Amino acid sequence: MEYRPDPDASGAGNSAFDLVLTSTSSSDCALAGIPGVYATDADGNRISAVADASGPNPDAPVILVPGTRADVRVAWHSPGAYGCAVGTSAFLVAEVLDAPDGAVRAPAELQVCTDGTVMMDASAYTLL
């Protein structure tokens, strides 16, 4: 997974970024719904709440054939607007499958609320 900040989406304490997933499998991969996105520290401990789901849940999974990519757009809201305890992430994680090993992560340093305050919104997968 790749973290791609979007500086053009910044303003008034809000921003957005994209999480781009690439299928490295030799077979098709199905991505269903809206992934659970959250921040972790360098040791992999969750330090933020899971992002809220933004928009409707798709009726059908997105199918990635080997080598193709999908995007998840995430809106980020400044922790300063919430008055919450703040920490800096080392990674962003997306829970893409309902399985013990169904999460992928990408390096990303973001300020996040560490007290359970939800300050991100994740969208459904979009094929690239």
C-alpha cells in the first residue's frame, strides 16, 4: 500500500490523502465495502480510532486482477479542532480483508487523536 498526501485538498484544518493498493497476487483479489483505516505507532500499536465510513457501501466487491490498483480516499480533520490528545503516526493501516492477516500498511506521519476521537473518513475502493 502507498500513502499519497494531496496538498491540493488542504484548507481550514482539513486535508485528504489516498491509500493506493496494488495487487501483487497471481490471482484475482476482491475488495469489499469500505476498509477500516487507522494510524499506528512504529511498533504497530493502534493509536487512532478507525476512520468513519464515508458514502454508501458498494453493492459488489471491486475485483483487482494481478498488477492492478485501487484507491481509497481518506478525509483527515485536524486534531486541533477536537481538543483531543494528539500523537504522530508512523504508519497508516487499511483492513482490507476479514482475515487475521487482512491488513496492509504504509509509512505515514500524521497528527492523530489518540483518545478514540474519530477524525478521519474513508471512502469505498475505486479502481485506478
